[in-house]
Amino acid sequence: MKLLTIIIHSSAQQGLADQLRAMEQVTGFTFSRVEGHGVQAENDNLLSAHDKVVGYTPRVRVDILLADEMVSDVLKILSDAGSYLRGQGVYWVTEVTQTGYL
């Protein structure tokens, strides 16, 4: 199993949610609100005037548990998605060694 984690600008959340719900490879996902802090470039098109004033960028973290063979398919579909995702965030994939229910 793999965990696909995506951090996107909060403005892209609804489009990503719609896309993920439509994908048969994705059985569920979790959104968590996060704040992007750090050196902010003036030419960063993700920063609104509000973001520049408050000093952070509102982002959403998305965690998706996937079978190993599904990761590349999901990333390809998301990469080919419309402009709502293009340039809106970053992702990483980590190995999951154990899952279960509590």
C-alpha cells in the first residue's frame, strides 16, 4: 500500500474533491486544512492579496491510501486534470507498512 499526500491551495479543493470522487481507483480520501508558511515569492500566482497580508497561504492536505499499482494511474489522471490543479500544489508518495481499524 502507498499513501499519496497532496498539498494544494484551498481554492482547488472542490475541483479536486469532484475529480477524486469520480475515480474508481480512489475509494476514499481525507482533507485537512493546513497553512503554508515560509519565504513567499512576490510572483507566486497562488498568493492572493489576503495571503500576502496575513503571511501564510491557506492550503489543504489530501491523504489517499492506494494500492501500489494504482498510484501512477491516479497521478496521471490528476496531472491531466483541468487548470484547477495545474501549478496549485505538490505531492509525495510514502510506503504504508500496516493498516487496520481501531
